[in-house]
Amino acid sequence: MEWVKKLEDKISLEYIKQELLRTAFSTEKSFFTQLDPRILLAWYGYFAIVPWFIYEHVTLVGYLLFMVILTVIARVSPLILTVLAVGLAGEILLLGFIALLFGGDLSIVAPMFWLSIKLAVISLASVTVFSSINPEKFSDALLRLGAPAQFSFSVAYAYRILPTLLEEFQQIILSYRLRGLAPSKNGVLYFRKIYYYITMLIKSFYPLILNSAKRSRTTVEALEIKGFSYAAKDKRVLRMKTNYLQTSQMDWLFLLLTVCYVVIVHCLQLIL
């Protein structure tokens, strides 16, 4: 099919790599990139926990509309949103199939729909926040909030090593494609080609993990030689490192608008 070929040309390894890096390192400037990361983490904590305890439909729809607007403002990558949508749809279908398999009926559709609304609210809040926080600021915000220095460094290190891992993963896949034999026919619904790519991704995963373990060990040894453990326990060093984090009027205005919107949504639920 022609549309399938166009889709294959557009969704390449290079495109996926660029979108992931743009999302992880928040290179796209937006309103959220100007906010204090501590404020964003506190805001995310509310929308990651509270929706689980809300069962009013009007409130959930109001939360979802709020998250959709903020996702547009944050300029979240279309690739991330597509993966999120496919995941939610797949989860609904899977749970529905399991319920019907064990004797359920169509009455399960409504509860599953509202469960998906909750998951959508939490997922959109996650991608909005974590695609807008710079890795360095994220790590320093965790330090200021009292997280262990080793944990904060692990978060920052994971972000920093991401470009290297993606580049290495791409090289491993390309090497498999050069040495392997792709199927001559696509098969029914492109089954053979899909199976070929899935098999190649699984084979590429193991050498990637092995190389990552070797690189992590080298990094840890280099940090210990430079006195990382001692500096992580020194409050003066931590204060100097995170001294640039300052809240502004924009941060408090954002929190105030969020509180006002949440109050209005809950009031609408009481009225309706």
C-alpha cells in the first residue's frame, strides 16, 4: 500500500531518535520550560495521585480538558502522544477481552472508559511536565527537595547517556540489517516484516545492555576518583550547585490558576 510506504519513510530510526532527544532534553521552548522545576514537580504530584480517588465524571472530564490544553501549550512531541494513545487503546481492548473471556458483558465498557480517562489525565500530566524540565534542573530540583544525591545523579546520568544509547542502538540495528536477510514478501497484513523488525529489536537489546553496564562502571569509577561521594554529602556544595533555582511570580501565578480551575471543576460537579 502506498500510505504504508509513506509512513515507513517518515517514521525512521533517525526521526524517532530526534523526537526522543527533543522530548528528553526539552529543547522546545514553551511556557513550562520557564517555570521552576520544584513547582512543576509539586504540581505533577497532585495530578498523578488525586485522579485515582476521583469518581465524579464531570470532574474527570474537566481534568482531562485541562491536561489537553496544557499538553498543547507544552508542545509535546506527536510521536509521544501517538505512543500514549496506542497504549491506552491497547489497554482498553486487552482489559475488555479479558473481562469478556471470564464471563463479563458489555456493562464493563463504562467503568473501563472512565478508568482510561483517569489514565489519560495522569499520562498527559507526566508527558507535559517531564518533557518540559531540563535534565540538569530536574536533578537539582530533586536535591533541593531532599532526595538522595545518588538518586538525583542517577536521573541526570540517565538523561545524559540517552543520546549515546540511542546512537549505539541505531548502529546495532543497522549492523543486524546489513548482515541479516529481510523477508522478500510482506505477508498478510505485513506480518513477516513486523516479525522481522521485532526479532531484530529483541536481538539488539542484549548487546546494548552489556555495553551500557560497562560504560556505567567506568563512569562510577571516574566519579569516585574525583570525590563524588564526599561532595554529595557536603551541604555547602549542594547549596552552591542549586542556588540558581528561584521561584518567580510566574510560578505562583501558574499554581493560582491551577487551584482556581480545580475549584471551578469541583463546583460544577456539585451543581450538576
